[in-house]
Amino acid sequence: MPDHFGRAFAIGALLNIAFVAIELGYGFVSNSLALIADAAHNFSDVIGLLMAWAAHALRKRAPTRTYTYGYLRASILASVANAGLLLGAVALIGYQAVTRFINPQDVETGIVGWVAAIGIVINLGTALMFLRGRKDDININGAFLHMAADAGVSLGVVAGAVLIAATGMHWIDPVLSLIIAAVILVSSWDLARKSLGLAMDAVPHGIDRGQVETFLSSLPGVTSVHDLHIWAMGTTENALTVHLVRPGHGLDDAFLMDTCKQLNDRFNISHATIQIEAGVQDCPLQPEDRV
């Protein structure tokens, strides 16, 4: 990830921290649960930006004798924590919305509308900083999508403020907060599912294990493939270990280097460890149920 994206994370996080403080303060002043809910949503995304920024810095650190893969897995731990924060925010917003339905309260729509409008500008501006690199890095793409979604949510809050001012129906405010909570829930549920999968060393999203196995089986001289494992070292780096049975072939550095290059080019697996076997004896790790 180029250094200018590190600056983009920093600028985006600082802008959004300032806006969250403003939005939360005016949310209480205007008595708008929708504005407070949007502040909670934005704060969760600030945490996500900070975690992505930290992961960006940690992934540059060299491996040590203790952390032999470096600190790549910090990005996975950060995504799990971020998902937990998001789900917690959904529960809190939902509880407060139900309370507002039971005891409706007046809302200062003018303040709500202007503050949310500022949020549209800040979130769109932050999203544009990640537009160029979103196709090359999942973390950058995630930051872009979060900020673009935040701009959309802020637009919804502005529309809600206009409706309340025009109709006087204050129940629109808790309804908007529930819609915001639903948006957070959908995005955080998918994030939680993928993050937990990565934490449990599941095959990373976007890699088809069957296709990898088919490719390895088609390599020159390979008669069988077993003990195939594919997992994520971080949110952008993937690893693989496998045993290839290749009778009649000794050590072949060119074969190994070419196989590793193709795994990287075809499947985004940058760290492959391949064990070549002659097939004279049965490998104890050959059965599918062995780990």
C-alpha cells in the first residue's frame, strides 16, 4: 500500500473524529436520536480507519524470531474487534429507538439537518481519497465503501429532518435510527462472518480451494495432491502449504519457483510452502480428515 494512503487514513480519521464529536454534541442538544445514531455509526468507522491505519503500519515491520510472520495478523484481529464494536452499536441504537417510540420527544430539525449536511461533505471527501486505490487493496476498498455509505446515511438524516419539520411527526427520528442500525447490522454481520473465518484460518474469500487443487494436480509429474491448507496471514496476504506426490523427480528449484509464482499470480497466494514426495511410502497426513 503506497505511503499516500497512509496519509489518507490519517486525514480521514482526524476529520471524522472531529465530526463525530460535533455530531454527538449537537445530537444531544437537538435531542435527535437519528443524529446520535449516525455519530455512533461514524465513530465505528473511525475505529475501523484507525485499525486499518495501524495494520498498514504494522505490516511494514519485519518478522522477528518470535513473530515469524511479522505482524500481518494484526489486521485480522482489528477486523474482528471492529465487527464487535459495530454489533454493540446496533444493540445500543435499537434499545434507544424503542425507548423513543414509547416516549416520543421533540427534535430540533434545523440543527439536525445542517450537521448531517456537513457529514455528507466530510464523508464524500474522505471516500474520494480512497477512490484511486480501491481496486488494488481490500482495506482501501473497505474504507471507501464505509465512507460512501456514511455519506448516504447522513443524506438520510437530512431528509428525515426535512420531513419532521414539514409534518411534525417526531416518530420519524427513531425510525431513521432503526434504519441506520439495520444498515450497520448488514455491513457488520458480513464483516463479522468474514473476520471470524479468517481468524479461524478458513480459506480466504475469493480463493476457490477446488481450483487451487486442480491447478496443483495439473503440474508436470504430479500424480496426487494432499494435506492442502490455505489461510490468510493478514487481510491482504495469503499462505498455502501442500504435499505433492511427484515420482521420479528429485529436487527441482525451477519447478518450485514457477509453481509459487503461478499461485501468486493466479490465486493471490504470496507465501507457499510445498513438500515434494516420491510416493514410495504413504504419508501419514494424506487422509482428508487429518490436520
